Amino acid sequence: MKATPETLLVLIAVTILLTLGYASASTIVKPGERIQAAIDAAKPGETIEVYSGTYQESLQIGKQIVLRGIDSGSGLPQVVTDRGSAITIKGSGVILEGIWAKSASGWTGDAGILVTSNSNILRNNMASGSGNTGILLQMCVNNTLSGNVAQSNGNEGIFLKNCSRCLLTENQLKGNRYGIKMTGCYGTRVIGNTFADNKFNAIYLTNSQSNLIERNYAGGSDSGLTMETCKDNIVRKNDFVGNDKGISVSYLDTGKDTKSSGKGVVISYSSMPSDDAVSSNNSIYQNNLTNRQNAYDTSQNYWDNGKLGNNYSDFNDPAEGCTGKKVCDSQHRIPGGSSVDEFPQAAPVRVKGRLTGLAGAVLQLFQTSFVPGGQMWVNYSSPTNKEAWAGIIDSGGKSESIFGQSILYLGQNITKDVALTAPDREGSFKLRMVDENGSVILSLPFNVTVASLNASPSSVGMCENIAVTYRGASGQKNDWIGMFKAGSSDAVSRQTLDGRESGTVTFSMSQSGNVEFRMFSAGASAPLVTSNPVEITAISKTKVIAEPSHVSPGGTVTVTYWGAPASGTGIIGMYGMTRPDKEALEKRGLGGASCGSFTWRLPSSAGQYDFRMFQSDITSYNQGGYVNLAQSNVVTVS
């Protein structure tokens, strides 16, 4: 039968659909099947999707394919081997994503993922628990590693050997001996990676030049950045915090230049005295230096870019002209040699309860402690380059519920305030911002505590000390505790807590009656908690007490008195013990209060002193002598 034009059109459409369907189809590998068989059968450009499960294989990829892990319900698919590398990429143009690769081999040439070719993309993979290296690149160019997690490997998280023009960005390196190691590398960019608790060096460069180390965060290592025999590198805008050394640079060959940069910088030359130091043309600027040892340079390097230098935690005093200014008034000479930061920056003001991260990520809690089930106001900015979520975990890593869910979507490049609900039990917790892989972007600790307030003793005399012990304050600077007469809404006296969540403050009352104590969060009108009542009793006897009884020359004591004259004429004088009443070293009037206290500074001369309370001052009332009402204990100055 002759085909009609309409029939031909239908046949052509069906043929196109079948062809498109065939070209876009993916090969699926499930547990029990072999990934290598799918790789061998694949044509260049095809995609292989691997479902969750453990695959005991040592994969060899020698052609341009996409190998993608699919979480089908039990996490990333794992490629595991006892010998050799778990995945070896020998062909160029390979895309590897969403795979957990692990090799038990400790040989220096093996890794979870080994790359020996060019122009590959490795993204969102897990390279953890290998005996040697998580991800190893050798003799290659133009590879991109993005969003990978390399942790708890025997040596390096990521290791580049003789590789150039690669990009390493937004990877997380945790708990390795070395985070990222680069040997013989040129033109590689290490940008926006996070390093935590790598034993020796977060970033380690040897014999490498013209690389860019920018916007990385590293903490908890022996050194944030170590460079040996390197030159012409740029290290800028990094945060190296809480390391023993921020950056350590060594010059091991007197025939070559070396330079380093970063935050918290230590530069040392093993074979070149500082008098002969040469420039190695590395530029160090706009880094935050907050480490045990910030900066040491026996060479001549650029510690600013002509406009801005670095922040130094040990160079930020008002005397150095740093307060309230972007650039300090004084130059900062770098210890060890002749290098100078011409434009040191004032360290940024730290806001309690606020963390900032890469790509504009921000988390801020306005309190550090909350009552169980209480409201938690959070300000956040999600990163500009990825979606983010928020979650709460306890000290044991167990997830807590947010709005009945374990995680809250924050979006991408969004700034917002949101009210969360604190866990309904006491303990230490963390509010974490994570990406789609569960990798931590920011982690902010907080406590959940049942507020309590106890005043002791329950009965005291007027002007005697009352110890008020508290816990569960919100942690804001202007939290306060007030003393109130029973039934009154007006505080008799108050003390701010300066951000402390727990502690003890001392009050006293000069009138008899019943009082109680109330603790308030900053700006709140209702108290968090109210104490037990305390009875204030009148004291009929007259006395003076000075505490402490032993001070250093020029030290201070608190002098408390009881039974002052109701007429308001009373005075207290400070005396050397043998001085007569008329020869006081200093006198103070008491006013109309029957009891009270003073802080008194003792003389700088060693000796013994006392304090005496009188009915009045004889110079005012033309008395023949002082009427001594009470005399304190002896205070020794020595």
C-alpha cells in the first residue's frame, strides 16, 4: 500500500522520537550488578547511573562518559576496593558525580579517586576513609573539583602532582593528615574551600608557582597554609582561624625565590639569613590573621596590595590607630625581617552569636541560650552560589525537629529573619546551615536551659550580702537581674549580666522588709524566672567591717557599716592603727542611711589600718572629742 503524506509524517515523527529517546537514555546499575561492565559497554558521551549500594570494584574509566551516583534511598553508592584505586580516570572529558569512593590501600600511588587525564569534572563526590589519598591527580591539566567531601583519609584529602590550570572550589576537607597538597603545580586556583581539623596542613604547596589561594576557610590544623620553595603565588581573602600557625613558608634552596601569603603567616628560610633575604614575589593581602602565631617573614614579600593589607589579631589596639577605622594609622612591621604591611586593616568587630561564611552565608542567633520549647529568632543569608537548609543537632549528633521536620529549607541568596522553636529538653545544640549534600556551611552552637534563680540566705540583716545564683540567662549583653520589694514592679536595684548565661551576683538592702529577685532577657518586660523571697531584718547593733583584711599596697577594700546616726551626721574615717581620732587619713559622710558600704583605696605604704565610725565630725559641731560608735577589723597592707 502506498504511504500517504500524513503516514510519512507520522513515521518520521516516530523515528525522531525513538532516536532522541535512544540518545538520551541512561544505563542504570543496581546492587548486584557490575559498574565496570556498564562502563565497558558504554559509548562515548553516554551516562551511567548507579543506584545506592556497595560495589566491590576497582573501576577503570578510559572514555568520555558521565558516571553519576543516584541516592535511591540509602545514600550515595559506594565503590570500595582493598587493592589499588577505587576509581581510576584515564580518559579525558569524564564527569564523575555523586559517588562515594574508598580504597583501603595505603600505597602512595593509590586513592579513592585517581585521575591521570585532562579536562575532567569531579563534583559532589565523597572520597573518605581511604588508606592513602581521597582524590589524587597526576600529570594533568584543566581538571575541575567542585563540592566534593574528602575526609578521614590516611594522608591527603586531595593531592595534585605536577598538575596545572586546575580549579578546586567549594570542597570540604576534614580530618586528613593534609587537606589539599600540591606539588609542582602551576596556575591552579584553590577557591572557597573549607578545611577542618586536618592534622598537619590544611593547604600544602611545594615547588609550585603562580597559583591563586583565595577565600578559603581553615581551622584546627598545625598550619593553615604551608609553602615550600614556591614563588609568585597570590594568597588573599582567606580566613585561617584557630590554627597553631596560620601560614608557614620555607625556602629550602638558596637558588630559588620563595613567597607565601595568607592569614596567620609564618615565613622562615632554612638556608638564607635574614640579612640576605630576597623577594619571592608572593602577595599577601586582605587575609584575616587569627592564630597562635600570625606573621613571621625573613624574606621580602608584599603584605599589602598598595591599598589594603591584612587583619592581625595581635595588631589591633587603639594605640596603633586601628579603632573604628578600615586601615590602621600605623604600619605593621612583620617580625623576622624587613617586610612591612603598609596598610594593616583593623580587625572586624565580632558579633556574638553571628557567623559568616563563603559566598555571603550568614547565621545569627540573637541569644546563646533558650528555654526548652522557647522561640529562637534567627537571621540568615543563604549562599549566593548554592541552595541551603537549616538543621539542629544535639551534642551527640542526633537531629532535632524544626517545625516538625528535621530540616528547614533556606533557599539560595536569600536574607531573612525566621522564628524557630528550641528543642524541648535541656542540653547543648548546634544550628547548622548545610547544602544539598549535607555538607556543613556554618555551625552555630547554643544551649537550652531551664532558667533558675536562687537567693541565699533566706534571711539577712540590712546591708548584709545576698548571693543570687542564676542559670539560663539568654546570653545577651543587657540581660539583667533586679531586686524588688514584695509586690512591687519597680526594681530597688539591678545588675546587668554582660552576656553570661550563669553565675552569681551579690545584692544588699538598706531597709528592712521582704524582697525577691527577677531575671530578665534584654528588652523583655516579663521576667524569665523569679527567686525565692528573702527577709531583710533590722540590725540594732553598731559595727564596721572591712573586707578583705589583707591587700597589696594601693589595693581596695569594701567597708560596710551598720547603726549610723539617724540624724545623718555620721562619718567614717580611715586611720593608721596608732593614729588618734582627730588625724584621719580620709573621712566620708554617711548621710541618712542607717547602713551601707564604700569601696576604699588603701595607702601605698605598707602597714596596718582600720576604719572608725563617729556620731559626727567635731570640726562641724565644735565637740571636744569624737564619739566613736564602732571600729573595724585591722586591714594589713603588705
